[in-house]
Amino acid sequence: MDVDLVLVPVDGSDESTRAARYALSVAAEYGARVHAAYVIDEATSRSVDTGSLDLSSLREETSGFLNDLRALSAAAEVPFRPSMAYGFSTRVKTRHPGSVVLDLAESLDADFLVVPREPDSHNSLEHVAEYALFYASQPVLSV
């Protein structure tokens, strides 16, 4: 299998950190890069849409977590790139975390997905693993 880019959706949770560690391991094994997409939850998306939260504040809130992942990738000697994606929309009914992650995987031409499996949580990545396992065109590791 040829793997150049591993995509891992994250949300700041311990489970997403665990998934990122797996993504880094897969990338190290194949000499690939990791792209971590911080998926913004519904409440935060609504706050940005209504103007009660500005983007610079959102970046500050997520920067600590993404910097921790950047440090993990440096230690593993794996090229790393973070981004943010809105997992929900107040304007587009079909926008949800699963579709956001798979659309991003296609646009980045990701070769492999590592998704956190969080069955008891109520956050933005709650159903991404199930959605990705059903619909992804790339291999998926659900951890």
C-alpha cells in the first residue's frame, strides 16, 4: 500500500489525541505526512455564525491542542499540518462532521484515515468513525 498523506480529524479530546498518535505511527511506517483537521463542534460553529465568538479567539482556543500534536509529530519525525473545519453549518443542512471529514480527505487526496471512535461522547466527532467506515474511499483505522 502506498501512503503519502494520513488524515486524522481531531476535536481536542483525549480520544482524538489517541487517534493522532496512531496517525503519526502509520505515517512514520509509510514515510507519509499527517494532516490533523480540528473539527469545530455545533455550539462553537453557531457562536462564530452569530458573532459571539470571533475567529481569532477560536484559533487561540485550539492552538494549544494543535501545538501539542505538532510536538508529537516532531518527536516522531513526521511532517505535520493542522487545519480547522466547521463540522456543522447553520446554512447547509447536510453539513455534518462525517461529510466534512470525507470531503476534506478527497480534496487533500488523503490515502489513509485514522478516526477516533467515541461512542459515549457528545462532541463533534461522535459519529465520524461510523460514517467514515461506511463511505470513505480510503482505508480507515478507527481507534
